[in-house]
Amino acid sequence: MASIIRIEGLTKRYASGFEALKGIDLTIEEGEIFALLGPNGAGKTTMISIICGIARPTGGAVVVAGHDIIRDYRGARSAIGLVPQELSTDQFERVIDTVNFSRGLFGKPRDDAHVEKILRDLSLWDKRHNKILELSGGMKRRVMIAKALSHEPRVLFLDEPTAGVDVELRRDMWKLIGELRKTGVTIILTTHYIEEAEEMADRVGVINKGELMLVEEKTALMKKLGKKTLSVLLAEPIAALPPELAEWDVALGADGQQIDYVFDTQAERTGVSSLLRRLGDLGIGYKDLNTRQSSLEDIFVSLVHQEKAA
Ligand SMILES: Nc1ncnc2c1ncn2[C@@H]1O[C@H](COP(=O)(O)OP(=O)(O)O)[C@@H](O)[C@H]1O
Ligand SMILES: [Mg+2]
């Protein structure tokens, strides 16, 4: 695979003096889906804004499809489609007009066949004569994507495509993004949902406080950070954790009704069965068990931990 975006030593200091990006190095391969994963305030939107020419970098370089974003802004920008975090469109415009207009902004001649293909791919063709205000929230998001794709960009940025969206729409969006990748467009999305990165991405970059903490193939990342929490709902509350459980990383819930055990799904021995056996030996009965994947927050905690240990 050839690389389509090269970012070197990218820094951003806002006028306030705040350092939002602290030297980012990253290469994006053509055709991949890359998820930039990080909590609110990590610098995701700042990074995208710089690549798309909306914000100026303080230092470093970005090259998109062979075009330097500063020296050859127009060349770089025309290779990029951006769906910003905040959706904004003229509500009174009709779907097809707004998409045609977006294309025109990039100096591209009108191309009805291309616009029809985009609208069909996004299941918007039947709605093409509707005013945007007549569409559902999900359809409005699709219009934003259609606009971003109108000038045939090679890279599509989706900044928090499903923030504040209900579960059904989120799944819809994931399916749609999966289909878009078949058109060959490189997709970079930002998210603070680990589930979204897990579902969509080929590679994941974890960003925190302006620093890229790691970049990894998703499958490798999920393995590496594949921690789960087992919750054991007790038949009877207990006052304190018995010392016989000290060898497991367990915590007792506030009401004494539940024991939580954090374990590594990739470990040869997860400790789950031995813990349950020990509970049995201690005469501690339970009524229910469930496990959940670690949250992004847990992962950050473990990353920071690793850094300290290194
Ligand atoms: N125009 C600005 N001036 C000063 N600080 C800003 C500005 N825009 C963003 N920031 C700060 O930079 C940090 C990163 O913001 P942002 O890139 O929007 O994060 P994310 O998209 O990951 O939530 C935040 O702490 C934010 O408050
Ligand atoms: Mg953001």
C-alpha cells in the first residue's frame, strides 16, 4: 500500500498558549480505515482541522496525496473530503442542489452521473428533491457525507461521525462507512468510542493530551489491551473482601453485593475459573455473572501505567 498522508512533527499551540498537539508523526495508507481514538479534548479535531487547512500548524509538516498542506493548499484540499463534527447545512436547500454546490466550490464541473452515484450509494437518491430540513437526523448526516464526497476526494475525514447519535443510527453509520471503503476512498474517523474503533478500523491511533500514544493494527491493539471485567453478583452481601481473594485483582462494590475482577482475556490463565472455585470454597454464593470489555478510560489507565513501568 502507498501512503496517502504523511504527518511529521506536527505541533499546534493555540493563541491562548495551550499546546493542543505535541509533535505528531503519522502515516496513513491509501484505502485504509484509520480511527483516531481519544477522549474529549485530546486534540482530534485540532489535528483534522490542520490537515484540512482550517487551522494553521505551529510546526511540522503534512503532505496529502503528494501536496504540502501549506505550500500547495489547493492541491491538498481538493484531495480531501471533510465531514465536520458540527453538522451545518442550509436547511432550506434541496439535497441534490447542496451536493452539486459543494462540488462547484472545488472548481469541478457539474457531473450529474457522479452525483447520482454518490446519492444512490448513500441511499439519498429518493430524497434528492427534499429540503434538508425535511430529513431525519440520520439522513442529514448522509447529506453531509455526500457533500464531502462531491468533488471525488481520495481521503474522507469523519470527525466524530456518531457522537450523540442513538444506537441504531450508529450501527447504520458503521455499515455505511464499511460500504464507502469499497469505493477505494481512504477513511479517517475520530471517535471517543472504543467500540466504534473496534468495529470500523483497520488501524487505530490512540491520542491523549496532544500526543499519539500508540498506533497499531486494530486486531493487535485489541489483543494487547484486551482486558475485561467480570462482575459476580453475590447471593448475600459481604462486609469485606476475604483475604483469601488477595491474589486476584478484585474489588467489592459499595453495597457489598458485587465483586468485580479485572482480567486479561489474552492471558494463558485468566484466573476466572480459579476465582469462582475459591468463592465456592469460601462458601460465597452468587446469583449472576457478567463480563464487559474495558472502556477506553480503562485502556488509558493501563497505557499510562505501562509508560510508568517502562
Ligand atoms: N481555538 C482554540 N483556542 C484555544 N484552545 C483550543 C482551541 N480549540 C481547541 N482548543 C483546546 O485544544 C484541546 C484539543 O481540542 P480538540 O482538538 O477540539 O479536541 P478533541 O477533538 O479531541 O475533543 C482542548 O483542550 C481544547 O480546549
Ligand atoms: Mg473533536
